[in-house]
Amino acid sequence: MIEVPSMPLYWRFKDTPGSHPSDPPSRMPFGFDYDDTLGLIIEKRTPQLSHVLADIYSRNANVGFLQDGHSLIRSYGDEFWRFLESVLRRHSARTVLEIGCGGCVLLERVKNLGLEVVGIDPSPIAAKAAQAKDIRVIQDFFPLSNLSFAADLIFQVDVLEHIENPVAFLRAQSDCLAPGGIVVVNVPDCTPSIQRGDISMALHQHVNMFDSASLTATVQSAGLNVVSLNRSSYGSALYCAGQKRGRPTDAVAFPDRRTHQHFIERVRRSIDTVCSSVGEARKSGESIGFFMPQRAFPYLAFIDWFEGFRIFDNMNVWHRRYLDGIEIPIENQSDLVADPVDHVFVMSLTFGAEVQRALARDVPKMKITTLEKLIR
């Protein structure tokens, strides 16, 4: 097992640095483990992790990007909506349940199609959004013991990667479906990181790191037939639709254990390469920045370095705010162009080349190193 030392525990963005004594720990170790029945790379399950995650999901904190005004709605959100809308058309759903509905952005769109909708989310933010949009939301964790709602379709965005027992979670959803009903899942696609042994995908809330094979095995193991599995064309996400079985038509996928073996073999090399490159920049006295800071956190945890650099991200809601575990304000690309560092590390495999091109055009003298270049 690979263990990342004390790593920032992201669960919110905030306007000022510091934390309250009642807050969760600002840093925790992250252990990579493996579920060999699903071929799924996971975060090591511990009682402390379970307790902390249950705590933060119930707090009045940010609940993902599906909130009005978030910059990712027009990119990630709109693309997934096209997939979801196509599934709704093909399967003639009338009643729809969303688990982890956040700001009710997608649930409102489904409602506007004339369908009956219900959301389930423990966050006070979801309850407030639901009231404003006149949508029924149950403020609790799924599954519920008293849910009297047979759905034609259940969907979730960026939820299944947070669930410690994803098969049981999907089976409980299948139990809430009408005959022939559909479950739709949207999860981060960790394939590029798994293939390269890249630990930047480590995030304490993401206890499952899916590729298409492990997602298929998970959905099938829950008693659902995979009717559609797509990779997003924007960003890096997997969309899967599984239909409640009248009788099984899919054999459960058998995981290829070599995926995990290859990942472990490559992780140490990736850690050494990234940490060495950052270390050389520090020794040279260069001013340093990290673009997509969450992706840098696992590597910085190995260096045990959490100050003395700048961090950048184009997420509009993060600008000039702080992430737990690191007391540095988040700047954006315009800030970096106006006031460059000597050396910026761009830590996204998905958007690294795009960011590099823009920065090289606008700040031609700044040294730019992409994660892709370091671990290709």
C-alpha cells in the first residue's frame, strides 16, 4: 500500500485562513488501497476517515460545482446534462430522484421538463436551494428507511466516488427503482492517473478512484445492466447508465489485477520525479507556483512543504479564498500573468497542455513544467 503523509483535507473554501476548534483536522494521511473484487483503486478505509467524512457532508459548506453561479456549470454541468437528457428521452422517465443534489441546478432542469422530482442531500445548502426552487429535497443521507418513492430514474453527479461501499449504495438505489428503471452515475475518470502512477488524484473525499473497467464491475455487481458508458469530451469524467434487471443479461466484469500492480510500480517513480523537480526549483532560489493546487497537495505532502509558494486556479468561486490545510490565498491565471513567478508547475493531466499554451503565450519568459511532462 502507498501512503501519502499528512495531506490537506479539503472540504470547503473559505474567505479567511485559519480554522475553528470544532472543525475536522486540516490534514490527514491518505492510503491507497485496492478492492480486488471490483478492480478498483480505493482510499484505505478507517473509522476516523468515515467519521470525518460523515461530519463534513452534514455541514453548511460548499457541496460541489452544481450551484448557481459556479463557473463549471457551463462546462462539466452542461455536458453531463446532455447525456442525462438523452437517457431521459430514451427511457421515458416520469419520476426522477437525484442523490447529492447540491444547489438543485440539474434537478430544476429535470423539473422544467415536466417530470416529478425529489432530491436527497444532507447539506443545509441543498435544503436552502430546494426551497428557493420549489423542489422537494429530503435533508438526509441515502439510503433512507422510509423513502416512499418509486423512481423511473435515479442520478448522481460526483457522489459514487465518495461512497465507502459503492455496490451496496447502488443496490439500494435499484431497490428504489420501478421495473426497468435506470441509475445514472457521473464520476471522475481516473484512468490517466492510474495508467501513469499519478497520485495527484488523491483527495480525502474521493474514496474510490474509478476507471471504465472498475465502474462497469461496480454497476454490474449491484445488479444493474450497463446500457451506456461514455467518457466526457470536456474534462475527465465517466457517465454510466445501468438498468434494473428483470433477468441478468450482463456477466459481471472480471477485474484485471495487473492494473493495480502497474499503478503501484509507477507511483514511486512519479513521486520521486515530481518531488525531485520541485526540490531543484527550491534549491535554485526560484519563486514557485502551483496551478491546480489540489493536484499538487499529495506531492507536497511527501516534501512536507506547505508554505513559501503561490497557488493558482481558474475556479471562480475559489478566487482570493483559502482551502483547508494550506494558508495561501488562491490566485487565478490573470493574477499569474500580471505578476509571474519564476517557475510554475501545472499539475493537471487534463488541462495541463491548455494552461501551458496560454501561459507560454502571455508570459514567455516564465519557466513552465507540466505534470504530464514529468510523469509521461
